[in-house]
Amino acid sequence: MSYIAIRMLMGDRSKYLGIIMGLTFASLIMTQQPAIFVGLMTRSFSFISDVGLPDIWVMDPKVQFVDDVKPLQDTELYRVRGVSGVDWAMPLYKGLIKARLTNGNFQTCNVIGLDDATLIGGPPEMLEGRLEDLRRADSVIVDRDGAKEKLGLKGPDGQAIPLKVGDLLELNDHRAIVVGIAKTTRTFQSQPVVYTTYSRAKNMAPRERKLLSFILVKAKPGVDPKDLTRTIESHTGLAAYTQKGFQDLTYNYYMKNTGIPINFGISVALGFLVGAAIAGQTFYSFTLENLRQFAVLKAMGAGNGTLLMMILLQAFIVGIIGYGLGVGLTSVFGWAMRNTILSFRFPWQLLLFSGVGVMLICLMAAGISIRKVMTLEPAMVFKT
Amino acid sequence: MMAVHCRNLTKGYEAGGQKVMALRGVNLDIPVGQLMMLVGPSGCGKTTLISVIAGILDQDEGTCEVYGVDLKSLSDHDKLAFRAKNIGFVFQAYNLLPSLTAQENAAVPLIINGVKRPLALQAAANMLDRVGLGQRLTSMPSQLSGGQQQRVAIARSLVHDPKLIVCDEPTSALDHDTGHRVMELLKGVALDAGKALIIVTHDERIFEFADTIAHMDDGNILRNPSLDEAPDVPSNEPNSPLRQPPC
Ligand SMILES: Nc1ncnc2c1ncn2[C@@H]1O[C@H](COP(=O)(O)OP(=O)(O)O)[C@@H](O)[C@H]1O
Ligand SMILES: [Mg+2]
């Protein structure tokens, strides 16, 4: 009977394709939109992952997320260094500073100041130059995307001229020379990232009493970072998070305090509804059209259980195909967008999520059809 | 042995708040080995009667036994199994499944009976061969003429070797010659091993194939005087003989 069910399904080419299109659409929207969403949300903390090396981030207790800098006094650094279990602790400056380009335009940059001696907290990958070049006078390292886009210039014919090693910038009236190009993960803010030393960053930054944004801490071997955060907090009154903890803090902030989740939630819900409407409607009219065939089978002795199985199988087949196509299209989309500014991340949980969504649609579509077929009078076979 | 034995069958339909009596106490016997035709004006209850006999409709009152089994007394499950095993259907509108080939269509009753697909397809091919469609196994219904489709339907009605074959106007969509061929097939193939056939028809051209003709009008069986002299007329005593003239 499964064979008959499958042949029945594929026999009606236009309906078959219609149902699959509906399901493909639904599963596309239900994976592609959340993939962009997850990508965006990952960006919210990509700076933390990029820094990588330290176990623990120490900051003002009022800080809500990574871009919410509430500077500390430099003396806090020494207090943290004094906590037992701390292997090393380094300062990190993170702040927005206006850069003036050679064409006179201004561009706000995310300036990162690294500990002068160790340069800990630098970019994950250098494309040109070396991190150590930051020890040269006035030197800065710029991230590739920033150099290409926001800090780049336009040539006379409109072609883009990226910022190169050796080029000059003015950061808050301080001369800076580009000594390297780095690859960084795109952040949520999408300003160009400019790396320099902590002391130089302090010089460039607008005069303030406190300029220490974060203290990066490495735990001594054998010391559990989680335990160490508690020790640091009780000794200094500052907030200390493990790298994961700080990422979660940032992520949760964006989840709670921005419209991003709601917007994507609406897209996903719409995709689900539209897909469910198309697929459910088409599946139902497919069943209605085949009602006589089901009645003939019933008259010839096929029971409701058998017909139920046939309809579920039909729904399952279109579900699997639509799901596969939708997920496939999403993957192609993600691949095509891999080098663009678009955020896209496709963790396996999304496969599960959209799979459940498509399954729900199929069950709903099958459900209304099943009711119709279960109550079908086999005597209708003699009606013409 | 009676293939069909009906006593005092009644069946009414609710339609628009009104009760329409489609069967008003039908008595009918069909002996094994006979081809009975059921004739009568449109709306007199023929389809309702064969639906009850085939076990796809429950009567309101009276009994209907098919090969000694009272269908109404069976559970839903047993009734399905009984139909699957013992009844063959032929419809005026053929009712083939449009997305299955001729061979697959003819195999459906066997598949419903749980026969494995290769075996079922083999039996279907043999049966199609007997109805003269051995060359059209892989044709789709839409590629076949009306007569050919009805022959596929006949192959389907016989493939599982049922004891009773129920046909509603099997020839009325066919031209004279095709109708004759279809009847020859039905008569030849179906009656070979202790089966019985009941054929509802308007089609006078095929009356010659009948062993008996039962006339029906307004929910009752009337005796057909022209068959009175036939030696094997069953005891289809009408409740109210010739209450209304057949039209
Ligand atoms: N499902 C139904 N609902 C209501 N009335 C019906 C239904 N089926 C048949 N009838 C009525 O019952 C009577 C007998 O119908 P039917 O058995 O189809 O007659 P026939 O096959 O002789 O034309 C008719 O009056 C018809 O209108
Ligand atoms: Mg009729």
C-alpha cells in the first residue's frame, strides 16, 4: 500500500510540486533567517572570542555587554595581579575614537590598546606585517574589512583604494601609521578595528580620569577559572567573567534588550505560516481530489488504518523532500554569502529546529486530510 | 447454496430534512453460479441494494447474507476483511487509480489482501492477459480507451478470485460492440468456479447474458414476466407485485 500511496502522490505532478514548494519555502525561511540571526548574535561577542588567550575578563560590575565599556582606574590592574591564582593580568583599552582620513573624512574606529610589553589581546590572524610592529612609534594595525571599506578611499574613477601598510591616519589628532593588516571576526558594531598599544591608545583617547576598559587574566595552571572569577570578585569588588561567561552576558544582553530576536522571530513565524498555508492547503486539496480513489480502496477492503498510513507516508515524503531542498537552499545561500558582510551561521540545532517545524506543518496538513478520509463513505464509489 | 440471500431489506436516506426510502423491504436470492441483472428506472434503489449486498452500506432493517455470512453482524474489521477477500467491484466510471499502470491497478485487491507486490503483479498480468490486455500492462489508464479501462477494471475485480462480483452499469459508458465483449468476459471469466454476479444495468443490449433479470421499482423487486418461463428463476417474491408499472 505504501507503493500505491507514493505513486498516487507523484501522479499528481502539479500538486506534488506545489506541496513541496510550500514546504521548501517554509524550511528555507525557518533555517535561513535563524542562521542569519545566530550569525548576528555570534557577532555580538566575536571580539571576546577573537582575544582568545585570557581565561578571565575583569571589569566594572555595571558592564552589561562587551561594547558597554565602563573604564576602571589603572590601579585596579595591580589589585587583580595581587589575587592568588592569577598567573598574569594585562590591561586592555577598548574605545571609540574618531579617525580622520587623508581625504578629510571622519570615521569612528574601535580602538584596541594592548599591553605595551606583551601585546596580549591582539588580532587572531595577521595578514600583512607582524603584531610586534606595534612597538614602532605611532604604529597601528587595521582590520582587513575596515581597511577595505570604511577606511578605504575612492580613486578618481570611483574604484576603491584600500588602506595599506605605510598609509597614515589621524586618530583624534594623533598621527598613526599603518604597520599591519589583520583579519578579525566581524563585530556587531562593524566599525573598523584599530589595534595599537595600551599607552598609545590612552594618549589618543579623549582625556578621562579612568581609561582601563578590561583586565585580561590568565589563571595559574591547575586553578579553575570559574573559581578564580569568584576569588577576584571578592577581593576587588570588580566583576570577573570567564570568556564563556562574558560571551553569554553579551549575548543575553542583545537577546533581552534589542528587537533583533523579535524581528527574526516574526520572519520565522511568517515563513512557518505561509509554508503551512501553501503546503497544508495544497495537500488538503490533493486529498480531496483523490477522495474517490481512497473510497475505492476502502470499498475494496482497505481499512482506515491503512489509509491513515498512506496519508502519513505521503506527508512524510513531501516533508523530507521539502525539508531537504529548503536546508539545501539555505546552505547554498550561506555559501554564496560567505565573503560578504552578511552574518550567517548554521549550527546543527537549526536543522533540528526547522525539521520540527516542517514536521509540524506536515502533521497539520495530513491531520485535516485524514479526518476527511476517515469519515469517507465507501458507498460513494457507485456515485458518478 | 445461495450466493446472496436478502430478506425485508429497508434503507432510508436523510436528505434535506426528508427521509427518502431507497429500499422498502427487498427480498432477493441469487444462487451460486448465476449472473443476475438488476434493472429498473433511475432512482429506484438499485445502487443502494448492491451497496448493501457488497457490504459497503448498512441496511436499516432486514438481513442480507452473502455466502451465508450476515454482513451487518460483522465487526468493521471483519467486514473489511470479508470485502477484501470475497467481493469484486466493477463501476460505471471504471474508478481506476489514474497514477497506477494497468497492471498495478489490477493488482490492487491482492495488495490490499496482503499479497507481496511481485506476486500480485504477476497475477495481475495473468488476469490482464485473460481479458485481452496482455500487451498493455504498463499503460496508464489515460492511455487506454473506455473499453480497455473497463477490461482493466474487470481484471481487477477478478484478480483475487472473489466469490461475488458486483457491477454497477458496467457497459453504459461503452459502445455496443465493446459492451458485448465486456459482458462476454464477465460471463466467461467470472462464472467458472462457484461465483455469482450481480449486474445493475439499463442496457437492454446485454440482457441476453443474464441468467435472471430482477426488475426493481421504487425500492422493491418486481418479477419480470418475460422471465417467468425461465427454469431457474429464483424466488424473488415481490412484496407488492406490480404495485407500479416498470418504466
Ligand atoms: N447518499 C444519499 N443521500 C440521500 N439520498 C440518496 C443517497 N443515495 C441515494 N439516494 C436516494 O435514494 C434513492 C435510490 O437511489 P439509488 O440507489 O442510487 O438508485 P438507482 O441506482 O436505482 O438510480 C434515490 O431517490 C436517491 O435520490
Ligand atoms: Mg445507480
